[in-house]
Amino acid sequence: MKKLFFTTLVTLLTGGLIFAQSLSRSEHYQQLPKQALTLLRKVNFGSPSESKEPTLRVEPLRLDSTRSFFGYTITAKDSVPNVRSRFQYPKPNVKVEINDLYQQGTWITTGRFTETRDQLGRVVELKGESYVEEEKKYQPNSKLLIYPRGNFSTLIDSIAIYIWNDDSNNWEKTLLQTNSYNAQNRLAREFAEITVDGLKYQSMVTYTYNAAGKNDTIKEINIFYGIISPVSNTAMTYTADGKLKEVWVSKYEKGEFVLSERETYAYAPDKYRHELFQKDETYGVWHKIQSLLYKLDTWNRIVSVEKSFFGFDEDPDTRELVLYTYAVAGDQPDYQKLSLEQTLQWDNAAEKFNLSDRKFYHYRGISTDLPDLEVKTKTLLIYPNPSQEKVQLSLEEDAQVWVFNALGQQMLSRRLAAGQSLDVMNLSRGIYYVVAKQEQILYTGKLIKQ
């Protein structure tokens, strides 16, 4: 099966789907192939967010393309192109996204998605295809079918995912999920059947609600060849005005449920904080592992997210700041449309955030500054290639080195001295793109990890 190449679109809206759906699927969907997970992420399935595009709009903006750059200098000038998505609209209800990687001075097509919506603007089908450069054509890869519930904008009766099998030249179903609802049209049960390499894995998740209609408990079980195994129980509490306050997760271990994870939420008029904790079973104490601080503008749009990841010493191991800029003012149509997304990494020595990468959103009908693509590139020799552990790069001077997967996602970032090897042992098998930068010269090459 081919790997599906994609660029995940950022989703910022914060209302809509029942929050419970985002808590359980991270568990039983991990069995799915990467192609299937990609489709679910692209339609934002299982996230507490509304559709990326509102249904009722007047002369809506249409996304034309996105371009990402990384490897910024201290002057913050646009540096190295990375990934690009181009959008086409062959029919009123169809959107095609073509994804490219920037390699050796040119854009190389890796794949495309075709999204189809119904008359109410709901996504009902998403097809993924890989581009075969040698044959100059697209090959089927994966397909997602969504069956909405009645005329509801977010409720779903069932979904099905199919993966293309090159050997049989046919589609194979890898996921079928059906949802049941109570009399108030609140999600009551999910039943999912996943088929991977001929093995069937089933999962059932049930939901209950408090008097205010808020989901307060989630129970998940797995079913494997008739054997039922409890997985987890999740309990939620809310503030007086109905906002999520705490999430407690108990995992089933050695015949009993044990508290293992906790989430807390704190709110202010223009911001809120989300923190995650894990319990140390040895000492019975909670350790903070992640903190997310969201800041909002006047129209309740997220303008920044500061992410901190903690070690057991309670000090942040890494910090990241993501800044969002929007194409139009909040009181105009399509006010949720992004124009720029910037990621900054914390520098402990300098005690400040440094620009890491930028993603530009370009719309038809709006003039947007286009970053300079004039980058000098040279071929980077990598040996041994394929490799399992360490590789040498044909660099005669110190250089900043990045490794990207086939999706354009950064997997490694290292500063290497001349002659120093690059450790790739922790990378999974597959094809990777290696980029090295010396002053204004860019070296690019392809690595096969065995």
C-alpha cells in the first residue's frame, strides 16, 4: 500500500461537535493505517470543532494555495520553501487539494485530495491519491465516506474508510463506525470495527450526560474475537456556566481501573489554559506534562497558542509559540480565514522565542505578499543510503540540517559540524528528505531509512 502524502490544514473554530468524541478516538483509532488517520484529520473528525467552512456564506473567499517556509535567519527573512498546497474547485460542491514538496529548486507533486460536500455544505466523501512521478499520473490511495444524521450540521450516523490494495486492484474496508443517539440527539454510543491485515478489532464507546446536557462520562471497551476487554473510563466536570473544567481518565490495568491522566481548563475573558497531567504510579503524584495557553481576539478567534512540554523536574523541556493572523476583520464574511501562521521555538540561552517556520495562506480575490522563492540549491550526497542508524553528509563546513518525512513534516533538526554523522536510528522505515543550509546555500537529498 502506498503512503498518502498530505498537508494537514489548521482548524481553529472551537464549537460544534460533542467534546466526548475527541477523547476516545485517540485510543481505538490508533490501530488504523496512516492513510485512514490522514483522512480523519483532514475532515477534523473527532475534534471539538465545527466544519472549517461555514455553510451559509455570501461570496465566500476561496483558498487558492498555502506555502510553508522554514530555516529562518536572525533577520527573519523567508528562507527555505518546504511544502505547498494548491486548491481547485471544478464543481460548486467539490474541492481538490494538490500537495507538493520543494526539492532541489522545484516543486514536486506528491498527491491530492478530492473533497465532496452535500447541499448543506457537509463533507460526505474524501478521496486521497498518490502521485507516481515515473508514470506521471495519480493512483488511488484511500477513501472516506461520511453519512450525516438528518439535517444536523455536525452529527454523523456512520463513517467508512477504504484503503486501495494494489495487489487485488480493489478497495478494502478498514473502518466502519456506526453512531447511536438518545432522544435529545446526543451521542450515546459508538461502535467501530477496524480491519488491518485480515484481523478484526472492535471498539465500543458509550456516553452519558448530566442534567444540563453535558457529557460527563465516557466508557470504552475493546472486543477481539468475542473477548471483551475494558479500556478506560473518563469523567468530566464543568464550571457553573457550562465550560469544561476537568477531565479524569482511568485506565483498566490488572483487573481494576486506575487513575492515570488528568486535564484541567482555566478561563479568562480573552484566553484560556489547558494543562495535561500523568500520574506517577511509583510515588502516587501527578506530573504536569504539557501546558497550552490560548489567547483570543475580540471575535473569539485564536491569535496565539503557547505550548510548554515538561519533564519530571517540572521545568519546561521545550516551548513553542504559534501566532495566527487572519485575512479579514472579524465583522466581515469569512472572518475565520487565516492569512499567516508562524511557529517560534524558545531559545533557553537567549531567553526568547526565535522564528522557526511560516505558513502563508493565499485566497482568490485578496492580494497577499508572496515570499521569495529564489533559493540556491545543490545536491546533498548521503551515505550509506539506504541506512539503519547513522549517515554521513557531503558537507565541508558546519551546517544546519533538517529531516522531513514524505508529508513535509519536520522529523529532525540538528546543527552538524563538518564530518559529523547524522543519527537516524529513531526514524521509522520510509523515505525522507534531508535539507542542509550553509550561509545562503541550500543542499537537498533523499534518504531511505530501512
